[in-house]
Amino acid sequence: MPRLPEAGDFDLIEDAPAKINLALHVTGRRPDGYHLLDMLVTFADHGDRLGFRLSPKDAFSLAGRFADRLREDAGAAPNLVERARDLMREAAASIGHPSPPVHIHLRKNLPIASGIGGGSADAAAVLRGLSRVWRVTLPPATVQEIALKLGADVPMCLASRPLIACGIGEEIRPLPHLPSFSVVLGNPLKGVSTPEVFGRLEKKDNPGFSFETGAPRSRDEWLAVMRGLRNDLEPPARAICGEIFTLLELMEQQPGARLVRMSGSGATCFALFDDAGAAGQAAAALHRARPDWYFQAIETMAGAG
Ligand code: C5P
């Protein structure tokens, strides 16, 4: 049997780190129905991985733990990766820059429709990767426009560093002082529909963030700030997917868990620990308790400050 391609076989690699919403407040609604959000966001040292190489014709291949689920869910619809490629090509063509056929390989390590940005992170990695493969520098405003067209979370995944995002996710302020955290990600492997979660939200005009975002703080001070914040999508997501409640309870029971919360519109939840050893032990214990669910110990990226 021929060997399946690996991202490492390609000329150029882009990582698509998992996004974690440490907090998410829904503060209002735009006339077009999109919700206004305040989000405290960081990124993991773990995620999907994409490989790129020039090829006689465009190709897209998939491997990794969640590749089959992605194939099933997508059906005949073009994947976000292919949509990102097509929009990049259109933009390159509009400035007369060549954009030859390319083979993109996606190693899908992150669960699908899970609130940690998987598809958005992949799309952002395609925008970064193709600008390198095609050696094209598009105006930043064009790249932002393409990113937002692909999804509200894609602009923040383009940045892939600790940040505060407002609006529907397009107003981004880097958070250079956010430290790294040792985290366990957990998912009951039930996809949750983002529009359905927003649709079930009872109150859409909750208070936004009110803390000083620029100040340097210790990990403990950040934890105190985060404890005062929420994920407003957690109650509607729990109502749709009862497993989220069980998962949050299981994570809270782990020795050393300092803060447990859902990310994005779910169903991925996260637990923060003091160090990688405690997070690793918790991930192993959680895996023993629910071998059919997804658990992953990770470290989050520190801000660049
Ligand atoms: O932009 P994205 O494709 O990630 O959003 C999926 C759906 O989630 C939207 O069609 C919308 O129903 C909902 N959404 C929202 N407000 C946001 C982001 C997403 O209502 N800020």
C-alpha cells in the first residue's frame, strides 16, 4: 500500500495552533445577527499541521486522528482550507502575482467543531503558508478582509498569539504580558453547532471586560482576573450537549485544577494547572476515566512582551 503523505514530506510547514477562549463575554448583537463579543484568547503549542508544495494541479489531502470525521462532516462542500486557497489566489491574481497549483496537506489533530478554532486555525495557516509558497505580500487590509470572510475567528488565528478580541473577533489587541499556562484540553467528541449555541443564548447584552488589559501581571493575578470573567456561551452549550457538564465536573475534580471553563461555543473545555507535571497527570487520569473522549495536555504561548 502506498504510504500516505505526511506534513513533513512537504516543502513548507505551517502550524495551526489550537485557540483557547480563556473568557468570552457576549455584549450585544449587530443588525446582521452576528454577536458582539469580548474575548480573552491564547493559543496552544499543539494543533493541526499543514504542509504545502507546488504541484502540477491543486490537491488537498488529509491525515491525522480526526481526518475521517472531517471527511464525513464536509460531504461535498469545499473545506475551509480550499476556500482559503481560492480567496488567496483571487487576491494574488488581482495584483498580477502568479499563484500556481499547490498541494496542501492537513494533519487534523484537533477535534472538529469544537470551540478551539480547528477550521479557523487551518484557514489562517493557509493564508500564511500560501503567501510564503507564492512569495506574495498582500496588503494587510486585504489579508484581514479574506480572513474575516472565512470566519469570525480567522483574524485572531492569523495572529496566533495572546490577545483580546472585540467586535465579532476582528478588533484585535495583542496581550504581550499574558504568561504561558499549563492546560488540559478535554472534549466529549460531540460536535456542537456554533449558530445553535448562539441561538439558544438567553441574554445577549451582558457586561463586557472591565479590567486593565495592558498591565503586566503574575500568573496568580491573571487567574484572579480570569475567575472574574465568564464564557457566556457555556450555559446554552451545556443545554445542547449534556456531556459538557459531565466533562467540566470531571476536570474540576482533578488535583491542582485552578480554573475550569469551556472554550468558544464548545464542546472543548480547559483546565489550568500550576505546571506541566500536574497537567500531564490530570490528562492521564481523565483519559483513564473516559478513554472514549479527547484529552490533551498542552502549554499555552506566552505573550511576546
Ligand atoms: O464566522 P463563523 O463561521 O465562525 O460563525 C459561525 C456562525 O456562528 C455564524 O454564522 C453565526 O451564526 C454565529 N456567530 C455569531 N456571532 C459571532 C460569531 C459567530 O452569531 N461573533
